[in-house]
Amino acid sequence: MHRITAIFLIMFLAAPASRAQVTIEVSKITCEQYLSFSVGDPRDINIWLSGYYAGKRGSTVFEPQRVKEIAEKVKSECLLKANSKLPVMEVIKKIQG
């Protein structure tokens, strides 16, 4: 009985140590990476970028429909072969003029 308790205790304590923290430099995510889900789900990236740009404007308003519209424009631009190596943030600047 004590052996089983000890095993569970060791498993519980070792679990957090096995998780590696991953950081991503969002300004370097290319269209190719964005479309291929290689650095994360594009939906998550869109939400993060929305918050980033809202923060730059000093806005605390979240507009889900606006996020979807921009996401569709980003996807369309990123699908162009000429933009595949461009950073997504650069594509957004291009979209916003």
C-alpha cells in the first residue's frame, strides 16, 4: 500500500517538471508557418495579435467579428505564393494600410 502511495506521489511531483515552457517570437511567424499550424493554431495567433494591436491603440474592446474579418484577410494574403516568407505582422500592416 505504501509503495503505491509513493509511486503516485512521485508521479504527481514529477509531472510539472516534465513540461517545457515554449516561447514564440510572434513578429517572426511567417505566413508559411501560420498556415501550416507549425507554431500554433492560427485562431490562437489571431486572438493574440488582436489583443496586441488593441493594446497599441489603447483599446480594451474585443470585437470577435472584426477578428474573423482580419483573419480571413490574413489567410488570403498568406495564401499568395509571394507572401509565404513574409512575417504575418507585416501582412497585417499591409492589410491595414
